Amino acid sequence: MKLDFKIRHKGLVLVAVPLIFELVFLAVLTGLLRQAEYKTWQEMHSKTIVYESGTLSRLFHDAGIAMGGYALTKSPLFRERFDAIVSSIPLEFKQMKKLLGRNTSQKASLDRLESFTQKGLKLLTGARNSIEEGGEGVSKVRGLYSEMKGVSKSIGNE
């Protein structure tokens, strides 16, 4: 069985076969490039979430330091710093919530983080009130600061 191709058919086969392989190669390459871009986006998104979590933890730590300074000195400078930090914590949490978006796999972590944040804000408010009332003084604030460190560490671990 001998195939008898005309020169036109032979030329078409010689051009079409490499062209088809090239198109398949380009399709595979495009798919791999999209996959790599998605993985890069995921990595950057994860790093941003870790950064925001660290920022939230640092804010709680800084608020605890400012609270301690205010408890010892009653300086308005420490009070202003404390108030500025406490007012930025909910904004930072909203940013974190926005980053996580509608990701259902991270919903439980976000709920725990919200719980820690609310507990931390209550502790900070209670500590400020205790300091201003002058009732229990520095010893109560130290106990609250220890709790705040625990909340801060929990936020960092989330």
C-alpha cells in the first residue's frame, strides 16, 4: 500500500505538523504560566495575612506597654499613645477581615481572631478605667498586662 501524495500535500504536512506541535506547546506553556502566577498571588496573599496578624499582635503589645507607662506615671503622653493604639486596633482587624474575605476555610481562624481582639479590647478598656479610678493601681494593671500578652501571643499564632 503505497501512499502517493502530491507535492502540495507533502508541503502541507511538512508545515502543519510543526505548527500543531507549536500550538500545543504554547497552550501548555500558557497554562503553566497562569498556574505559576496564581501560586505567586497565593504566596503574596499569605505573606500579607501574616504581616497583618503580626501588626495586630504588635498593636496589642504596644498598647500594653503604653498602659503600663500610664499606670506608673499618669502622664498624658502615655494616655494619648494608649488611646491612639486602642483606636487603631479595630481598623487593623477590619483590614484583616477584608484580606480574608469570603474564604470559608479560614472562617474559624477569623472567628477566633475576632474573639481574641474583642477580649483584648475589653481588657485594655478595663485597665484604663482601673488606672483612671485609681482603685486597684499597678498590681491590677500588671495582671491585665499578663493577660494582654496571652491575647497578643494567641493573635500571633493565628
